[in-house]
Amino acid sequence: MAAHAYLEGMGRHDHHHVAGDRLVEAARAALTQSGEQWTDMRADVFAVLCAQDGASSAYDIAEAVGERRGKRVAPNSVYRILDLFVRTNLARRVESANAYIANSHPGCRHDCIFLICDVCGRITHIDDDRLTDALRGAAQDAGFTEVRPMVEIRGRCAACSTGTDRQG
């Protein structure tokens, strides 16, 4: 919440976040509108991704999907599905953690800004169009095309900062 309050008036805008069955239906619609099929395996990977508390590796997701299906699932298969989900805006990849999170607003295309807690590992996704527009402009000025900013900011989340302050 503190991140949201901080960003008020800074190019941030609210999204219509969906969860649960509504998120699955939004993801299915987005994937099929992009010309892809919503298979049982893709549905299982997305369900596991949505159920995770934070970002998860492809290996963790493969293990959870395997438990769900009652048979081993190859991480390479999960990687291919996650790559598809990232391309179609159903998931976001946290590069430094080599992990993935579900996009809670799959119909909205924005650049990624992740706040990553060095203590608990919690990853929060925020949008600040002014910041990412400035980054995109600087990259384009340097001759880059098809720029898609992805920013990862490391530090301590509010809960870990509060806990640390009380100890020290």
C-alpha cells in the first residue's frame, strides 16, 4: 500500500485487478484472442502461478503442476508455457530472480517496475508511466527500437523495515 500512496500523482494509474476464477477467465480470453489455445497444461500452469504467494521459478511451478496432475512435468515444458504467458501479457518475468508472477490485469499492457525485498524476497509490481516513458525515450534517443522497460529495484519492504527498526 505504501508504494501505491507514494506513486499517487506520479504517472501511476489504477488498474482493474482481477483474481481467482475471473483472472483465469481473463487470461483464457487474452490467450485465445492472441491466436493461442488454452490447453489443460496451460490452464494448470496458470492456476499454479496464480496460487503462488510471490514469484516462482519454473522448477517450482513444474513441481506443483506435477503434484496437481499426479505425474512428473518437465521444467522445459513449463518454461515454454511461461515464455508464452510473458509474450501474451499473462505473466511477468522477474529477471534477477529468474522467477515469474501472474499479471493481475492481463488486458492492460504496461512496462514492469518490480520492488524486490532483500530480506523476505517479496516482489511487488507497480506501474509508473512517467518513469518508464522517460526510460523508453532515453533508449530511443540512443537508437534503440521496440523498447520495453523493465526495472527492478531492490531494498526492504515496509514490513521488513519495520521489523528491523524494532530490533535495532
